[in-house]
Amino acid sequence: MCVSAMPVAILLFGPLADVVSVETILIVSGVLLALVGERLKLWGQA
């Protein structure tokens, strides 16, 4: 999974960075990552 995640991320975030600022992408992805982490913690899977 990790081997294929980097090319997929490049394909997704590369063109997105032309439309939206990189700072915004980092903030949104960080917030989403924190939400997923909290959700897993609440479910007892972390």
C-alpha cells in the first residue's frame, strides 16, 4: 500500500496545488487526519 500511495498522492495533490494554495491543502489534510485519529481512538482501534 505504501508503495502505491506516493504516486497516487502526486497525481491527486499536484494538480490540486495549481488551484488551491499548498498551505490550505496541508491544513485541510491535517484536520482530516486528526479527525480520523480521534475516530479510531473512540472506536478503540488505535
